Amino acid sequence: MTEPAVAASPYLLRPDEGEALWFLDNLVTLKATGAVTGGALTVAHFVNPAGFAPPLHRHLVEDEMFYVLSGAAEFLCAGSRLAAGAGDFVLLPKGEPHAFRVGADAPLVALQLTTPAGFEDFAAAVGVPAAERRLPEPGPVDPAALGHAAALHRIEILGPPPR
């Protein structure tokens, strides 16, 4: 997990700035990490391809939130199905099993916020720097490596992606 640190000076990141990773075939650009928020918050800009769905999982430490910028997805959490589109905000509380499925027609572009910080460490452990793989095409995901990295970052993989 990210070590708490003193918050950085104010800064501005342009749309194409921030550490970019391919994480489970999603382009993730880190905008704020625990290193600059004193361990309080991670903010990541996600571009999820149409039809993408992560495995059913739960965060043991972090609340996870999404502010949808464009596209649509159905979020599943605590027995609820939450259909979200541009301008919608979704909160997935820590400890609750959840997943989502991006609509088939367009990518989902969203800001993902996790509190406290630390999600960036999981993304870095599983992901590949975007500079090493420029094309947005599926890459191999080793389920054992994903499960191991998740466990190290206090995330439990509970099942396959939703259908």
C-alpha cells in the first residue's frame, strides 16, 4: 500500500498527462496517488473498452467510486443493479462484492476514485506501462498472477465477470 506522505504543492495535469498503464486491457491514467494526497485518495482516469467486465471482487480497505464521463455501464453491488451513464456517480462501499459491465456500444470513460489511496499500487503490480504497449488490443492476463497481486493489495477476487 502507498505510504502516507505530505500532500504535494498544487499541480495541474492535462488530459494526456499522468502515469498511464494498461490494466486488464483498460487504459488507466493516474491523476492523483497516495504520494500526493497523504495516503487519502487515488484518482484514475479509466477508458474501459465496450463490453469489458472485471471479475467479481471486493476491496477490503477502499471505497471505490466512479464518475462517468461518457459511455454506460451496469454496476452490480450488494444485490443492486445500477445502470450508469454520462454524469452519473457510483459508490461501491468497501467490503461489498461488486463488478460492472460496460455497454456493448461504446467505451466507458470514467474517473475512478478510491479512498484511502493504494489502488495505484495494485494497478502497477498487474498493469504494463502504456509506453510498452501502445496499441489498445487485448493482452494476456494471468489469473494466478492477478489473484496473487489482488491478495497483496487487500482485494479479493470472488468470481468471473458478470454476464
